[in-house]
Amino acid sequence: SRKGALDLLYEADIRNQSAIVIHDARKTETDVLIREYTSLLLQGISDNRRKIDELISTYAEGWDMDRMPAVDRNILRIGIYELLWSTEVPDSVAINEALELAKTLSTDESAGYVNWILGRIASIKEDIVIKLEARNREHKVSKQVIIKVVKEPVIDFSVEALDPFLEEYIVLRGVG
């Protein structure tokens, strides 16, 4: 499953496309079996991509995200997602699986580097999770404020007048 996710993330990186778009195309256009955990990883990484990439940039000292090999970058995305957002995968398993991917598909130096970055993130995981939860709470509050601002100016209460506001309300509520 991780290898399948890595393949799709790598392809998306090289093609400068969304991994979800490529994943969905593969599911509909071919008879290739895509495992459920592969889909879960891709969705989770996609949902948290900005945060994951910030962490890679912060802890990958001496490496710019654009200069880092695409395979290593995507192995780190999988590992960080599993460390911080997956409740079913123990930290040691997430790190070990990432190391195996790096040893198999990249270089020994890359495996050591992946181990170092994931180990650092795992060691401060509690602090990172608290910060992410705080950001999410702030994000949720800002969405609620937007909802109030959008909902209050409506004077005409006909269905046609409310419809665009209701769509916005549903989208914003679903995000938070």
C-alpha cells in the first residue's frame, strides 16, 4: 500500500499534478487494484500537504524541497503523515516502513537522512500535534466568522436568494 502511494505521489510530483487526480484516473481507467490503505494515505497526505511540506522544509536542514530527490520527498510525506495523523500505525512501524522504501528505491544515504528527519519529528510529535490542533481550532473559528458574515447580509429570504449562500454555508461548515 505504501509503495502504491509512493508511486502515485512520485508520478504526481514529476507531472506536477494532483496525486488524487492521478489516483482517481487509475481507478476508473484501468483494472489496476488500488488498495484501500493506498487511497487513505493519498487522501490524508493531500489534505495535510501544506503542513507536511512545512515540516519537511523545517527539519530537512541543508535541503531545499525543490532540490530534494522526489522519491525521498514523497517517502517523507508518507512517513510524516503516518507519524502525525494515522492512529493505527505505531511510530516505529511508520519510520521502519519509510526506511525500507528509501533503502529499496533510493540510496543508503537517503535512508539515513529519512531516518534522521522522521526520528526528529517523532521525538517532538506531541508538540507538533498540539500546534496543528491549535491551528485547526483557529482555522475553524475563522470559518465560523466567515459564515456569520455571509449569512447575515441576506435580506431577501426567497430560495433563489438564499441558494448561493446556502452552498457557501455548507462548504464552509463541511471544511471546519
